[in-house]
Amino acid sequence: MTENSDKWLDAYHDPVASLYTFTQCLTLSDIQADGDWKLIVADLGTGTYDMKLKVYKNTTLLSEHTIIDLPTGVVTFYMDTLTPRTPAIAVASGPYIYVYKNLRPYFKFTLPPLDIHPVEEDLWNQAKTDQVNILNMRDTLEAMRQEGASLTVRSIKLLQMETNNLQNFVNLHKNTPLKKQTVITCLSTMKKSVPDDDAISCLVLGTENKSIYILDPEAFTVLATVNLPNVPVFISVNGLFDVDYRIVVSCRNGCIYTLKRGSTDVTRNMIELNSQPVGMERVNKNIYVGCMDETLHCFTSKGKKLWTVRLPASITAMEAIDYKPKSFTAVIVALSNQEVHIYKEKYLVDVLKMDDVVTGMRFGRFGREDGTLVMSTKRGGLFVKILKRTAKFEEKDKLAGPPAAQNTKLNLPKKTKLFVDQTQREREQCVAMHRTFQRDLAQLRLKVLREYVKALDSSMNPISSDPMEPLKLSAHVQGIGPTFKFSVKLQNTSLTQSSSNLLITFDYDEHLYDFRKKLIQVPILVPGLTYSFDTFIDCKTDKGLSDNVKVYVLKPGKSIPLITGVVSMPVSESIVLV
Amino acid sequence: MDPLFMAYSYFRRRKYKEAVDVCTQILERNPYDQAAWHLKTRALTNQVYVDEVEVDEEGLAEILMDDNVIANVSRPGTSLRGPAVKETSGPTQGVRPTSQGGRPLSGYVRPGTQSGRPGTMEQAIRTPRTAHTARPVTSASGRFVRLGTASMLSTPDGPFINIARINFSKYASRPTLAKGLFEYIFHHENDVRNALELAALATEACQYSDWWWKVALAKCYFRLGMYRDAEKQLRSALKSDEVIDAYLHLAKVYCRLDQPLAAIEVYTQGLKQFPGETTLLTGIARIYEGLGKMEEGVKYYKDVLKSDNMNVEAIACIATNHFYTDQPEMALKFYRRLLQMGVYNAELFNNLGLCCFYAQQYDMTLTCFMRALSLAEDDVVIGDVWFNIGHVALGICDIKLAYQCFRLALSHNNDHAEAYNNLGVLEMKKNHVEAARSFFQASFVMAPHLYEPHYNFAILADQLGDFQSSYLSAKRAVETFPDHVDSKELLKQLKEHFSLL
């Protein structure tokens, strides 16, 4: 579940709404003019079929229309001056715009066909009369494609086919007239002559053939066409068509162009991005662009970069908040780590944690509630959150400045008075202290060396210091008695040298213990491996006494052991006779 | 002089052997002299008397075959088993070393502070079971076996009282004799079954009104492992009479049942009746220490000192806490207090030396260590002192001296895992990879509760390019010390490395 927030109310959540949609295909509108705003969703279905236009009234599905092709955008707009003021729904799909009025299909607009390359047209005309070899035709088309000419869908399909299917394909299609159509990539609206809420709007759409069209809402004729250097993907419009307007378009080449009424040179006002845009929103005079490299940029409408925020994950959706009652404007960014961040200016003012990746968001009026955030998720869920009226977004960056941990006071113990006194003493008697320490140190070194030599001489060490026999010994006792298992582990610690011809024997009190193996012959020890040798010991006493047992590793011909291990035996449990 | 009076005098002066001899003479003359008989039982008991509340080492069998355990994984902060919980106060494992059970080292060695709870039978049997660290197999054997056999050795012509032939119901009705007899059977003969029978009969005889017998019953039940019955008896005793002994025993029962919070409750209840009672305060402090709540524990130890400013345990524990919370000068003051009180042993001088060194009183440091070395008799203690001198040597950057000191520590105590670890680090610095590796291995085989050898081994393996071993080792280090940042960093690096193609 989402965490409790003091800013958002969980109005509705349906994790299995099976919606497959994106921000562009979500819209909120009062389509029945009854003051109850509906949610209009163009559902992509499975991605290949089952595309639907769904209208939700509150949380119930009001109507459903099948769409023939994948929808790329949904907007609502007023196309006439009739009352009641019911807006029409426009769904962009392929080269068409389907207009629904009163939830009924009303009109289908087709984009004007494009000019076909003369060579291609010629080829197909020849094919119609079987004047051309199909393989030659394919080669010519392929050469055209290589040269960068844009071909019709039919030709591209032909180029993709296997050789043996070509004939059938050409026979099937050669008689239908060749048409070249483009595909709508983005859709938006623009008020025509008055800035009222319910004024008549034009449709603004970007297409795959690098153009922007502005359509007249009543007659559905193209009012204006602008050509762009690249394919537009996100579009943002403000202004009035008849007065003055600005269209900001971000394109697939990572550039953002601003179109003005009457100007044709779009490259004059261009913003170049470091990465492909994945979302663009315009709030007031600023343009917010989310990029594929996990950054959020802000530009002025003049194209001056204001700031960049690095995000913790990649962006999946963006949406602007313009909450009029509180005059709160911000940008919502959904991330692939299942979080939704809200940025006011460059400050992160809130984070919503979702349990799925949000793919589509729309903020606006839904039902009768002004500040509603509708989200669709990757797994097909639908979430509705309402902005609380008491919500306050502090204009303080949650991340900037020193982290919170820096301000928490560490529990460091204070320097005591005693310590201060002692430092005082140190300062006053530094010479005497140093001398004493050095004298003691010299004595200590002497003592250490003496002890060390003693230990070496008697080989009272579990590690050999002889470079010829680098051995390490560890001995363990297992069991609870009276019989113990005694295991000796020997390891050759050198890198290359093997040691051989060794013996293990034990030194113990014969009154207390009895070793079953008194002498163990050690095979050759390969460097690095640990060898384990076991024997059993019987404890002869039941008086609760214990003693140390010494383990010697001997080498024939040497009077002292190589290494010695001392094991203090545990107290043996006595035999319990039952 | 009246021989009985003399025997009493001996007894009061704690010359138990003489008291027993005099009593034996009286009894030879008159076998039915009850006063002499009673005095002899008491003298014999006091010879081997151990405070039942204090000494409690859980045996292997109790730990591994505990039938009182309800949940395998207890809620954090409510159990003395398993490693201390995360939200402990006081320094972390990185600063304050832990015992085998994953609990912070105490400043005072008591039964149960050294060895933790082994997880498996194999571990229990295998962990260096020396005379110093071994657990008894069950609490019914071990120390108690030694007590029982000691009594048999001292009386060559058979036991003083033949318990098998005693008519318990006769003695049970005579409260004065019965109490002495019970203690004799319980402490001297270590025959819990018969002691229980006597106690049961005596309780009945006094119509369930004497708290002493109820506590006695509880002691027997406790020794037999019937903790719930012991609890019942003690609760009943507390209902009629508020006695410290009953409170202490009840808390002990709760500790054994692994309900430390209930035990603390019992202690606080007792403190309402007997404010400032040091045994109760110490009990609370010990439990907090065991739970890893050092701050709380020290608070109670300070309370103990308010009532009894000569309490060695409290002083030692407060000193240790000061030492590990970066106030060695305070620790030094407390340890000096111990020295003034007449505690004069190697451990204390060792601690004084360390405190002097870290409090920058260098002129005293080495003298203290030398004194500690000359006072130490036990090889294990000598090993520890050498280990600490090795640290001083590291502090003055004398690597060679440090190396020799660690080697000496090992030659005195072959199982000194920390010394092995430090030697390994020194060898690693010298680029003796194989030696370093075998030292680290030895260290973590000996002391699975240390995280340092695991981490060091992981670093070494990482340098050698043996990422698999490095990963496994780092994981073990994190298991033993979940907050160890360096190990976690290493793990993260390794994970990144593994996920790269």
C-alpha cells in the first residue's frame, strides 16, 4: 500500500483495472456538462488489439468504445457554441482523429495524404500492368530507402518480405491506389479566438512526417502547417490561434523548438538537450523537460537553462500541477523506482511511494474535486489521489543542504575535568614522563626478547619460527569425557616448501590420561593444506581433576620439538552407571 | 572449657575443621547429643557452602535440550539468548569486544559471562573446551560433582550421616534440626532428591507457613530443572513473607526461563520492600548488561555504589564502561579505587596499564604491565597481558615488538584467537600471504564470535582475487556484526563485481 501522507488522500485504488495507457491518453473533462468531471482513457488494450476508449464517471465505467488502431493521444475540446456546453473527445490514432460527441462517434478526420516519391509511384504503376520484374522493383525500392527517401507503408512492407511471398503481395495490392499517410504522434488543443474556459478550440497535432498541423474545429480543415527538422513527440501550446500563440515542441533528436504565430524559421529558438526527452511540461513561462539520462531540466521560454535536477531513477511519466485554489504550480515526475516526485521549482516538495511503476498521470478536476491526481500503473492499476486542502508544500528542498543526519548531535562523551587535569600534568612533566616511558620501554624490549628467545629455545610455540619448517599447529579436544577425541591440525604455511618426516607426540600426566595413539607419523605436508590427526584419550580419574596436555611436533635428529601446542583439558564427566 | 562451647567458638571463627573435630569427640562420648550433632552438620555444610543464588552456570544439556523454550526466535530485547539486539545503548561491537555469545564483554567475570550459548551440539562440544571455559555437561554435574566427592574424601570412615537410613518424617517435625539437616543434605551430600523429600515433609509439618521451607523446596526444584514448580513455591513464599532470598531466587528462575524482563520486574518489586538492597540492584544491572543496555546497567551499578561503595563488581563494571566509552581517565580512577581497596592481581594491573596508555599517562603504562606479568600465574592471563602489551607496541609503531608480543601471547595461550588475528594482519602487511591466511583461518575457527578475522580474511582473499571466499567471509563477518560498515562495503563491491559481465 502507499504510505500515509499528510498531503494526499487515497480516493480510490484498483490495482487490477487492467488499463494499459500513458499520460497522453488520459484526460479529465466535463463531457456531459453536468459539473461532474469524467476521466477519459484511451486504453491500448493488449498493444495489438482490444483498444478501447473508456470513460469513467467517478470510479465506475460509464462507456466504452472500441478503437481500431493504437491511440496516441486523447483531448477534449469545444467545437461549437451550442448549449449545454459539451466538449467533444478527440482520439488520435494512426493517421486519423476520431471525434466523439456525447459519447457517440461524430466525425473521423484523416490527415491529408502526402506526396509519393515519383519513382516509387512509377514502379507501382508498372507493377499494376506487370511491366516490371518484382526483384528489380525491390532492388530499386531498397536503393531508394538507402538513399533516405521516404517510402509508403506498402513499399516498406514489401522490402521486409521473403522473396517467395513477394509475388502474392504485389498481386494483392497492386490494384489499389497507392497512398502515403503519416501517423499522429502527439495531440493538443489551442483556443481559437477567446481565452474562455469553454471557448472553441483548435486541435494541434504533430505527425511522423515532421510537421505540426493546426485544425479548424468546425470545418476540420488544416488552418496552418509548420515543418520541423525532426519528428515531434511532445507538444505544449498556449495562446490564441487568432491572436498570438506559442507552441513548444520537443523532438526525437533531443531538440526543443518554439513555434510562434507567423514565424516559419523554427531553428532560431531552439534548445538542445543532452539526451532524448521523455516528458515535457510547461508551467507558466518555464519549460520542464525530463530526459532519458534521469535528469529533469528547466528552461525559460527563451531557451535559457535555469537548473537541472538529477533523479534517483528513470522517468516514466510527467505531468504539471496547476492547482488554482491554492495557486500551487508544480511538476510531478513518476519514476521507475515506483516513486512519484513532486517538484516545485527545483525543490522536491513531496514523494509518493506507490507499489507499482506509474506510467500515466493526469492532475486536474475529477468528479467534483479540484485537485485530483489520476495515475495508471505498469501492471494496469488505476489510482486516484486527492490533494488535501490542508496540504502545505514547503518550499524547502528535501535534499539540498546538509543531510539531516549531520544535524543530529553525536553522543560523544565530554572531556572530563579529570582529563584536563591530566593534560595539565602532562604538559608540566613531559620530560620526566617521556624519560620514564623510554626507560620502561627499553626494559620491556629486553624482557620481550628474553621471553621470546626462551619460547623459541623451548619451541613453546604453536607457530614455527624456523624458516626451514614453516608449520602451524592447532589442537582441539572434543567430547565430554571420560573419553575425549583429540585432534591436531597441522598446516604448512609456506608457499612452495613442503615438509616431511615429522612426528607428533604428546606429553601428559600418565596417572590422569591415557592416549590410544602415543605417536603419530605425519605424511609429507603440502603447502597451504591443513592436515588433521586424531586420537582418543581416556581420562583415568573421576575426581574432577584436569591437567594440561602438550603436543609436540618432532623432527628426527633434533633434540627439541619444532613446535609445541598446549591444551588444557576439560574436566571429565564421570561415567554414569544406570 | 566446655567442649561444646569451644566448638561453637571455632564455628563462629569459621574454623570449621576444628569445630567438626571437637563435635566428633563429643558425639563419640554421647551419640545422642543433638546440639553437637547439629553443630557438626552446620560446620560440615559451611565448609562447602556456596551461595546458591550467585553460582549458576548453565550446562550443555540445559542449553541444547531446553524444554522451556517456546519460540526459537525471541522478540528483540526480551531474551538473554542469541546476540544482543541492535538498539542497544553504549558502544558497538566494533569498540567493545563481545563474548562468545555475541554480548558485550562484562567488566566482571561471573558464571555465564564468558561463554555464550552455542548454536549446535557440535559447536558446544567443539568450542575450545578447556578447564577455563568448558561448561559442565549438566548443572547437576560439574561443580556439584566436585562438592559431593570432596565430602567423601574428607571422611575416610564413611559419611557422617547415612541419609538412606534417616527417617525424614521424624526430623521434619523438629524444625531446628531439620533446617540444618536439609542444608547438609543439599550442600554437603548434594543429594537433591532426598533434600526435596525432607523439605516437602517439613513444609507439611509446619502447615505451609514457613517461607524458609518454601524457598528450600524451590531450590530443590530449580536444581532438578522444574522451574515452574520452583516459581510457584517462591511466589507462595513471597505472599506470606517478603524476603530478599526469595526475590533473588525467583529472579534467577526467570533468568533461567529466559524471561529477563520478568526477572527485572521481580527485582524492582523487591526493591520497593528493600530499597537500596545491593544484591537486587546488582541483579538488575547484570540483566541490563546481558541485554546489551549498557547505560541502564551502569545506572544501576551506580545505585549499588551509593549503598555500598566497596562493591567490587559495580566498580569494575562502571570502569569497563568508561573505558569503552572513550573515557579511560575515568576508568583509571575507578580501577585505582579497586587497587586502594586491596584488590591486587594481574587483571587489575593489566587494566590499569591499558587505561594509563589510552589516557596518555605514559610513565605509568609499562610499569603496570610489568607488574601484571609478574603477578600473573595463569597462562591464559599472561597471554592476555602480552596481547595488550602488543597493542601498546602497535600504538608506538613498533611492529617488530608487537609481533613478538603476539607470538608470546600465543605461546602462553594457544587458543588466543585475537592474537592470531593480529598476527595475520601483521603478516599481511609484510606480504606473507600464506601465513596471514592460515592465521586468519586459525582465528575464526577458534573464535567464531569474532568478526575481525572474517573481515580480514575477506580483504585478503579479495586482494588475491579469490572473490568467492572473500564473499563468503564477508558474509560471515556481517552475520556476527550486522552493523560492520566495512564488511558491507566489501560485500557491495563484490556483488557489483559478480553482476558485471
